[in-house]
Amino acid sequence: MAIQRITVFEFAPTADEIWCIPRHDKDGYARYDADDGLVSILDTAHDTKLRPEIITNYAGGKATNVARVLDRLLMDKDDPYVELITFLPPPPDGPLRELEFGNAGGVFLRPSTAAGIYIQCLQIAGLRRVRPHFEVVDELAESGKMQTTRSCIEITLKEDSGSLNFSPRIVWSQRAADAVLSRVAEVTRDADLVVMAGSPPIWNVQPGAHLTSQNFYAGVMDAVGPDCHVSIDTRGRYLHDCLMSQNSPRFAFMNRDEFGDLAGSWSRLSERFFPGTLLVHDKQGCWVWDEKLPTYAESLSEAEFYPSMRVPKVYSTIGAGDAMHAGFLKEWICAKSEMSRGERVRRAAVYSQIVAGFAVSNERATHGINAQEIESEYGKILTEIWHDSH
């Protein structure tokens, strides 16, 4: 099936800020111990306050990261339509409800909370080919323990390359989860592929309720319809329900630790018919099972292995999995229609490793990915593979 319309779901919208603190006797941190994971910060109450430098701010969330990399990888000649749908809370009572927004390049801002408006602005500013779309859901109104948007702060330690990340969880209610799920069928009516990444929000499940955080992604998969493919990157306990659902994912991504979390499930899951492609990755590369599932926890030898790209220096592995996910999808979506399934999988897997390599070896991580550089490296590797096979 040709994939022309891709919908990326962001259930955990985030405004990310990167701060940098230098080592300084009075205005920074005193010591960083990488082995023990300890940072010594001076008692600033008596002398001075920490004055971090704000490096950058941008729209975050794992699904948004995937959309951002896709945005950077799509060339002018590529025609798929990619939409990033973000679920946001309604504005509180008061002046925010009266705001009148125009559109920015055909993207309409929606009245929301101050944080929700900020996230919309960050998404619009950071995307070129991917089209942001905002769904404001009344049941996501923030009150009490409800946390439907978040601000994540990562503090980098300039001299030691360490970092601290403060990232609160998104917390819904049962009513909010049901309301968001009820929107899925409508907003994916024309989609060929739905993309989900990261852990879903959590909530206190009401007695007798069928929908839980664990089976929420599986519920989304069942709601999109049988003709729509799903690509998912999430933890084992959430992925387990997706693999057991009526509509299996077309692509399923996870890292080695998440693969291990399903150790007790592989033998049972492998008995099911699986029409999709499963990919497991770490810093060494990725293991791919196509139209089958692993049979046990140590069964990596059953998979096709694609080594990671050699890089001169690793700056950070944060976002590498999202880059790999986006890279695989880009090459799969844009492959020639006459290409066999096996060839498309192989080429997409190779491409994904190049994209991940560029992400970890770039000071700007996924923000510094350049499609032309990746296409050039991809062409060289394909030439080497063709030469070796002949």
C-alpha cells in the first residue's frame, strides 16, 4: 500500500528548555562525578544564585521528536503529507477564552492554556514540511492532579558533558483518556499511517473501566481502522498489548532494555501471526524481524542485524531512538513502489542507522540533522553494498 498521509500523535505535549551551568566557585556547580552520578552544587542561599545560560527552547515530546526529524529528512521531491496532531487543554475561564487567533502559514492556533499556546507557537516555529494540527479537548482541563502539558528543563554541565533532566509526567483522568480516544477515528479518517512514540499518559483507572494506560495505545490501534498502518515506539508493557491487539502494528520499535522487559512474553507472542516489522536497537545497531516475532529473550541471532554508523565523536545519545524511527519511516514511505518488501526493509534499516549516527555525532542532536548530508552518506553506503554483493 502506498503511504501518502502520515499522522503523528502527540499525547504528551512539552515545552523543552536547555540550560547550561558552567563550573564556577560562586555562580555554577562545584563538581560532577560521572561514576556515581553525583553533582555538587554550591549553597547559593548565602552568596549568589545560579545563573544558567538558556541555550535553546523548542517543542518536545517523543512523538514531536520523530515528527521533527521527519521534517528535516523530507526532500522537496518527496510528496507525503505529514501531520502532527497534538492534544491540548482548553483555556481557563477568563480572557484566554476570548483570544482570537489568525493562522500562521495555514496552521491555525487554538485558544488553550498559556502553556498550550506556547507549545503551539514552538511547534509552528520548528516545523517546515510537517503540518501541526491542534486538538483542544475540554476533558483535558487542568485542575487538581491533572497535568496535560509540561515544561521540561535539561541542565547541562558545560565542562563535564553531564546533564540533569527535570521532566514531570503527563497525568490524565479516566474521562480525559476516554475523550481523547473518542477523537482518534475522526482525525485519522484519511491517514495511511499513524505514528506513536513514548509512554502514554497515566491516570487512576476507575473501577470497571476497560481503558487503562497500559492498553491505551492498543485502543488507538483498534480505533484507526483496518486499512491504516501503525508505527509505534514504546516500552514493553505498553507494546505487549499492542502486539496482542486485533490490529497488529506495522512497525514496532524498542531498545534492548525494552526488548528485555518482554522476556516472559516472546514465546507466547511468537505463536501469533505478525504481519509487521519489529526493530530493536542500541548503540551497536539494530536487529530486525520482518513478518515474525522473536521466540525468546536472547533470540537476537534470529534477526537481521544492521550495524550502527561509525562516528568520530558521540555528543549525546538522547533522541537517537527517535531519529532512527523517523529515518526508517522516511525511507520506507519514499521508496519506489516497484521495490520488494524485503528490499524496502533493508534499505530503510540502513538509512535509519545513518540518521541515528548523525543525531548522536551532532552537537545539536536531532535539531542538527541535514537531509543532504544524510542522502550523500546513504548513497555511498548503498554503492559499497552493491559492490560487495557483486
